[in-house]
Amino acid sequence: MTTIAQYLALVRQIDFEYVYSVTKRWFLFGFSLVGPCAFVYDAPFGRFATPNSPLSVDGIKAWIAMEVVSPLSFLFTTYLHPFSPTPFPLPSLALPAFGVTPQFLLTSFYIIHYLNRALVSPLRSPSRSKSHLTVVVSAIAFNIPNGFLLAAFLSSSDTALFLKDAFSSPRFWKGVALWAFGFVGNIYHDEILLNIRRKAIAKGKAKEAAGGKDAQQPHYAIPHGGLYSLISYPNYLSEWTEWFGFALAASPAPNFALLPGAGALLAVAKGGAFAQAYELLVPFADTVSPPWVFLVVEIATMIPRAVRGHRWYHDRFKESYPRQRRAVIPWLL
């Protein structure tokens, strides 16, 4: 116990204000810039897996390992509550409404999402393609700072003040409704994909020994139901809806008046003065709270994969694939 107490004492000496600011800026800038690279590169997991690579590992175990670090980072940071002099408020039977605060409700949403994403969903999956270690490392590099940023924000005194009267705010409940709608939609559309795998295994279609095909080749089929009638990746759109609702409920919107013009940024970038471009963006970035950062980064990293995956569906199924489907946004993209 003494060792743990000493370790925590050292951790509490960290300049969390500095770590938080720098991490948030680079998390926003870095992943927003790197994400679009997926327009020309297929991350080696899922349908783009490279199972013969010596660096490919079990898909289910890899998924759990790279996702579970997010709630662990979140819970540890909440325990530290670096921007609040008091511990995070927990419910109590002795308090009115059991002491449930807006902060606790939003924290519960995050934990519920990641319990499903990191444990329930992969453990219910009958199979999952191998993942490359680079994917696992990249996901961990995303999930640890993301968990830290969201927990530091939600457990802060400033957020407690902002959410003080949230239960009487229509904006808050609209956000909660969007989160719930997105969460249910995410699970529903993921379940459609899981059922494809289950049916393939039950019928023996996942193993074909003849025709020179790999006996372990995953089986893919055209998904139907729900928003699959309109787009190829309704689970992505559902997740964006979920986190948009979360951000709407948890914090004010970014101050877009501080966003520099595209002309100014291009002029600086052409001259190679990237440090100057960074300085131009910092005032705006500092108004983007972690829930909005999470949403922006998710969209920036997932749109390219949805577009590439949509193209893969068309290449795989040719004329059989519904021509009216878009990639991830109905009627638009």
C-alpha cells in the first residue's frame, strides 16, 4: 500500500494543466492530419487484414487489448480529478435523486460505451480477422490520451459549474437523447454484421477447402437492415451521432470565430512555417473541449476508412451491391 501511495503522490506532482493543454492540441491536430492518410492506405485489420504477416495477432484479443485501455485511462484520471479540489461526485442513496449529477451521468455513458466496445462486443463475436501490431499500437496511442482528456474535463470544477443546472436544460437532454439513439444504432448495426459471421460459421461457409481458397478466409456478405439500406457504414454514423450528443450535452461548442482563415493558413504553410501555422490554430484549439475533440478526430479518421470500405464492397460484390447506397452519410457521401 505504501508503494501505491508513493506512486500516486508522484503522479499528483505532474503539471496536469500543461499535459492537458499540449495533449489536447496535438491530439486534435495530429489525428486530424494523419486520419485522411487512410484515403490512400488501408489499415491492416478487418477486411484489410494481413493474416500472413508475422506481426498479425489474434483479432479478438487485440481488439480487447487496444480498446480496454481507454476506460482504464478514463477511470484512473477520474480518480485523480486533476482539475478539481474535491473527488468526483458519486451517487448515494442518502441524497435526493440518489445524488446522480450530470457529470456522473455523462461519465456513465462513456463507461457503458466502452464496456460494450472493449468487452461485450468482441466476446460475443464468433470470429474476427487478425490485426496487425501497428494497428494495436496506434489504437492504444489514441485511446489512452483520449480517456485522459475526457476524464480530466468531466471531473473538473469548470465542467461541474457548466453542468450545474444541466438537468433543467433542453440542450442537455437533446444531447442525451442523441447519445442514446446513436448507442442503440451502433449496437443494432454491429449485430447485423455479427449475424452474418454467425450464419457463415453455422453453414460452414467460412471454411472452403476446395478451389484453392484459404480455409481460414473470412466470409463476407452484403449487410441488410436498418440504415444499411442507405449507407455501407451505419455503425460509423451511429457512433458519430452518439458522440455528437455527448459533446452537445457536456460542453459549449468551439469558438469558430477564432478559427483562422484558410488563406492565412495556406500562405504560412507554403512558406514552410508550420510552427507559425500551429500558433495561428492554438487560440481556436484551446476553445475545443475534449468531447468535441473526440468527435472531430473520430470523423477525420473514420471517413476515409468508410470510403475505402465502401469501394471494397463494390469491388467484391460488383453489380450485386446496391447502387443507391452511399458510404457513410445518406444521399451525400
